Amino acid sequence: MKEDSLIFDNGFARLYQADARSLPIPDNSVDCVVTSPPYWGLRDYGLGKWEGGNEDCQHTVSMPIKWNDPKRGTNYTRPEVAHRGGDSSACFLCGAKRTDDGIGLEPTPEAYCANMVEVFREVWRVLKPTGTVWMNLGDSYSGGGGAHKPEHANPGLSKSAERNGVPASERVVMSGLKPKDLVGIPWRVAFALQSDGWYLRSDIIWSKPNPMPESVTDRPTKAHEYIFLLTKSPKYYYDADAIREHTGNEISWDEWSESTGRHAPSGNLVEGVNAGFGSKQESFTHPNGRNKRTVWEIATQPYPEAHFATFPEDLVEPCILAGCPQNGTVLDPFAGSGTTLAVAQKFGRKSVGVDLSRDYLRLASNRLRCIPFPMLI
């Protein structure tokens, strides 16, 4: 363990500056992982550097050209996808090479999936056998530059992206994908992890009532992302009662037994049971609410200290309440602004956050200092 990578510890939460592919925490020490990895091709987190070439050069990986635009005039310059020698990591002007340890800027979906498999092998090492992983991922379009970039736009910067960081650099259309193709990144990653040994237990739709506007006119506006529930083994910790949904049909066991003439079933599970009064079919649910469904309608949530839309706290809450026992430990290997850790601390769970960016870790540490002492539930 690299203790020198520890930059914050308040007794409940710890923050490390480290690569998610080399977590500075012990084996089998985490009960639950809640994370939103960098989306593929969407953001450059400023972790890259240029090597070689001319140090005074204003490096660019694509050739600038002039084009006619009625609003900007004929002198408007746009980045054309024409890379030096076909190398999208080389400066078109001086030949300097760009290297980046961050995840999300891989040239192909396959390379991104391979890096994600590597990350989650490390997550496997630190997760307890009974642990759960809740992974949020969004999708993107081939040639569109990001999950919310119109497909017909020039491949390049995605100014309307919702995730952390700054816009990503250009990428070309990959072999096997046509321009305007939906890439299917979330499911590619999920299946890659499943093939690597993870149990893929559930796909959850994060439905956004306030999605990012899109200018497309030939498909519906994207208003959802995925959360995948993954486990190391077929039996694991999961508290269904902690996240039950109230519908207004809940009745007590005594009321249920009296109205049906039957005893409450073993295990106190009555969800979906039909009372069966002749032609009148009445359905009642568990007195604490019905089992959580797989569509979660949760609005995106800005964080005042950040210039980007962050992982909503309401999205993290059910993951932690269902997936982490009291006094357990929650991990986010892509901590960002620290939302997962803030929610974990709020509900009395310990937490560990890891991120390569010191700027984001500084933001997270400032945020965690503002969280009041956890309310134990």
C-alpha cells in the first residue's frame, strides 16, 4: 500500500491519489463499490502530457481548415479529422506525441473495455466475497464526439457533455462502426466483465426527467443511462427492505390475512399476491413497500463547487443502502468530486475514494469536510 498517496482522512472517508488499476487498499476490505467511470471518448481530464516535438508549439492532433459558415463567416476554423501520419496521438504541427494515463480516451471501444476489465480485476481483489458493485455508464455515438453530441456534427469537441472534466479531443470512426452508430459502450463493458468472471445481476435504467438537450431530429433525445449491479458470487449482501418503493397499496400482515383468509407467507413476502375476491382482483404489497424496480427516475444534480454536472446523490443513495451493511466500507475508484463518499458518510458508512486528478481530490476533500457527522440508520 502506498501510504504517500493518501491525501485526506477524516475518520470516515479516505482519499487517495492513485490509478484505479492499482488501488492502494488491502484485499477483501470493501463491502460495496459505487462508481461512475470516465465515459469513453467524452472527457479529457487533463492528465496527459506532450513528449518530443517543439515545446513552443500550440499542439493539436488534427489539421485546422477553413470552411464556410453563415454565422461565423468563411474564416471560421474547425478541426478536421486528418491526423499526422494517421496517428491520432501525434501533434499535426510538430509531431510531438501525447501520452495519457487516464481512462476514457482510448482509440477504440475494445481498448476502453480492456482497460475497464483491468480496473475491475483490481476491484475484485479489494471487494469482499459478499460485496456488490454498482457501476454507472453512459453511451456515445460513432463520429459524434460524446454521448450528447449530435451525430451529424463534426467529430471533435463535445461542449454539451454532462460528465466531469473538459471536452475530449477528436476521435475517428472506428472500424466496424458506421457514422451515427450507437456504440453500445455500457453493454460492451458489462459483457466484458461478465466474461471475466463477474455475475451480472441487474441492469438499472437511470431515467432523467431533465436530460441534456440535443439538436438531433432523426432519433429520440437520450434521456437515460445504465447502472449495472455486479457481484463476485451468487450469494451476496443485499438489503431489499432498505430501498423498498411505497405505492399506497401497503397493508399490515393482519389486514392481509383478514382480507384474504390466508396466513402471511413465510418470509413475509406478499408482493404481487392477488387477494382474489371473485371478479374483483385486489393486489397488495409488502407493508414496507414493493421491491425496488429497475427504472429509477432521478434528476441530474449540479454541485455548486464544480463547473460540471456530477453523479447525483439520489442515484448513489439506494446503491449504498441496499449494497453496504452498517459499519461497512464503500469504495469509488473514480472518486471525482466525492459524491459517493459524501453519501456514504451521510449514512454512517466508511468510504474510500481514489482518483488520479489532484484537482478533483481537492474538491472532494473540501466537500467531505462540510458533511455533518453521519446519521446512523
